Amino acid sequence: MAEQNDKIVQVLRSEEERSGKKAAGRNDSSDAKGRPQREKSSSFVSMDKLLIDETGQEPKNYTGDETSERDYRPIRQSHEYRSGCLGGIMYFVFILCVSVVLACLTWMAASDMLALNKAPYTTTVTLPMSIFSSETVDTFDENGVKTGTKRVTHADMEYVSNTLKEAGLIEYKWLFELFGRFSHADTKIKPGEYELQSTFDYRALVQNMRPGSGSAVTVQVTFPEGFSLRQTFLLLEEKGVANYDDLMNAAASYKFNYDFLEDMESTQANRLEGFLFPDTYEFYVGMQSSSAINKFLENFHYRITAELLQRMEERGQNIHEVITIASMIEKEAANDNERATIASVIYNRLRAGMPLGIDATTLYLYPDHEGAPTASMLEEDTPYNTRLYTGLTPTPICNPGLASIRAALYPENTNFYYYALDTSTGLHKFFTNANEFNNFVATQSY
């Protein structure tokens, strides 16, 4: 191809050189009419000779060679042209494939996020308190002025996504964690046990993983009269409501807004002893400790009616004194008929400046001990030992019911200073003096 082009260029160049020499000495010729006639360009003449036979009939190829079969074949497209078309097609196919893949991934992600095409079923998911962490953050008003602090709880979103994945509620953990990061789901999700449906989208899952939602699992727990704070919290832990240590910490440090707790200076958990009103409650499984405790305190608040508060004022007593005496009555009384009589013995001994001598107060410090206190227990120097100390104990010794609270406010008017259990009947006998009391005790085998 290159040789053929060189031949054409050579012919044109030689002809131009010859025509240039002739032009210097040539005279213009005229046609029959006297008009000057321009000589045909020698370069075109040479080209014609190259392409046309001398006879004017036999065409030659542009190389000047004899014609052959090749001269009559169709002209083929160049390799460069064919390569360009193929590359364009391949690029188009690549873009199309990438678009299809991205569309499929987007559809799969959207289906998971929106819970599309999922078979309906319900499963239970448990989020333990151990996967949550808390921090204290500043609070600000709308003008940016600091107003105080608050505690914020954060869930471990990796644990949550793993749990949801294992339950079949989500397919893509990374997508749920990404959603959680943008929606601040870690501060919305709370510990607990939840019944979640496969048709819940990501937003619904987050909304339903907190107490108060329709998916939160509840449990009903009954607390008998006379349960101590420790026994109450252990039962709450057993039922899956809250962790025992978390309950103790909340009881010691959380600020509960009730009037009957305002004068409590203690920073120990037993500052709430006596105020966890015994009753049947419905709790969310895995709920916040302070919220669980608040249920007891709220119930207590409504149980202490205006009539009872008026009676306290008439007697010159405060709520703490009444509940402490009521807790002793709760631990000592064998039945409801004895409560007001036992209350009279307690008040008579307090007025006389006598030690109360109630062994249940000593046993308060030994919650795992069964039976009567030992000799070493009765000798221990503690304000809960009412054989050594006069007056009331620092705190109530259990959570009394309403019957014992009323007995503490409406005691019988008696001259009894002693009472002892009659093992044959399971009831108490009451005495006005120590001799009668000691003689009776000698007949019993406690």
C-alpha cells in the first residue's frame, strides 16, 4: 500500500517539474474563435495515463500493473475501524452489565430495608443489659445555654444486628448498622425481650425494640408482704426484668421524685427499704432498673391516701417512722388480728424507753440465715440489734403491706409489753409483765 502511494506521488512530482519548465517559454494558443486555450494540466494527463490504457479501453489499476482478480474484490474496512466498533460494543455491554448488577443490589437492599416479600412470622429477640453502655452528656436549651446533664444509653449495634440476622429479621447486617448510624438507633433501642415480626422494616424494628412498644414482652410478678428490698430485686432478676446489681445501683443513686423520699440522706440502696409496696405488677422483660423500681414507689405513693397522711399528722409521726414500725409488725404478726396488738406492744415499749427486743430486726443483716438468730448474732453491736439499742432501726426491715401500715397508725390501746409465739397454735400470746412472759417462754421449745 505504501509503495503504491509513493509511485503516485513520484509521477505527480515529475510532471509538475516538467510543466514548470515549459511554462517559462510557452505562448498562449487560441481556439478557432480567437479565445486563448489553456493547456491541460500535465499532472492530470499523467494520472490518466497511469489509470487508463493507451487505447482508452483497458483500465489499469493505480499501480500501473496489469489488472488481476484482486482489483475486482470489494474494498474491506480497515483493521482500526473494526477494532473501534468492537471496543464500543464491549464498553456498552460492560456498562449495561454493571447497571444490571447495581440495580439488582439496590433492589435486594431495598427489599431487606423495607421488609418486602418476606414470609410473615413472629420471633422473640432478647437484648441484655450487658450490651448497653451509658454516658453523661450536657443538655442545652434552644439558645445553646447549658441547662444540665443527662444519662444517655447506647446499644452495641453489632450485637443487635447479629441478633436480628440470626432471627431471620434482616439479611444484611452492614446495611442495618449503616441505617442505625444515620438514625441514631443506638440511643433509641433499649434492653428487653421483644416479639418482632418479619414484616417489620428497619424503622419498625428500631421503634419496637424499646419498653412501651407493642412488641415488648411483659411478665407478671407478685411480691408478698414482708419481702425485703434484696428479696424483691432477686425476684426481679429471676423473672428477667432487670439485673440485680443494676437494681441495687439505681436504688442507691437514682433520684426518684417523691415527697416521702425527700428527707432520705442515705446513699445506700436500703434507703428505699419499706417503700417497695408489695403487690402484683406487670413489668417489661429487660426494662431499665430505675423504671422497674419506680413502679413500686408509684404504687406506694397512691396507697398512702390523704386519710393516712392526716392520721400521721394527728399522731405527730412522719412516714419513715410509720413504715419502720409497720415493717416490724409485718415480720412479727401471725395474722391480721394480731397486727394492731403487736403495734400496741411496740408503742408501749418505745414510750417506756425499753429496747424493742424484736429478733427480726437482728436477722435483717443476715438475709440468708434461716431460723432464730444465734447467740453471736444477738450480741453483735449494730443499731439493728433491738435487744441492745432502744428506739427504731435506721431503716424498715421489709416492705409492709397496707394492713400493717394501718395497724401502725391505728394500734390497740393495751398494757402489753411482751408477746411470744405459742408453738401449739402458731399464734402469739401477750403479757403485761416480764414474769408472765418468761414463765410462758420456758414452756416452749423454739
